[in-house]
Amino acid sequence: MMISCSHSAERKVHEIAKLHKEVRELRSEFVDTQKRLMTLKMESTIKERVADMGIKPADNPPQKILVLNTTEEE
């Protein structure tokens, strides 16, 4: 009985160690992916990637268009 319990405890310890290692690897992968995403979202990176397509930033800033409601409800 004691030997069986000892083996069971050892298996659990090894499983816990394996899961901790997997968590560290996944966390590292998450940080790397997040870093790549931040780099891809930068304006300078986007400008470089779309320059080959002939797209460039606008010379004039965007203008806001206002639509006024001229009909009155009775």
C-alpha cells in the first residue's frame, strides 16, 4: 500500500513539473507573439508594407462632414 502511494505521489510530482514547464513555454510564446503584434501595428511598419502597393499617407487631414436635419417634426 505504501509503495503504491509513493509511486502515485511521484507521478503527480512529475506531472506538475511538466505542466509548470509547459506554462512557462506558453507564457514565453504569448509574450513573443504580443511583441510581434505591437511591431506590426506600428505606423512606420504599416507604411513600409503598403508602400509596395502604391498606398501612401494622405497629404490633407480628414474632414468631418456634418449633416443637419432641416425637417421639423410636429
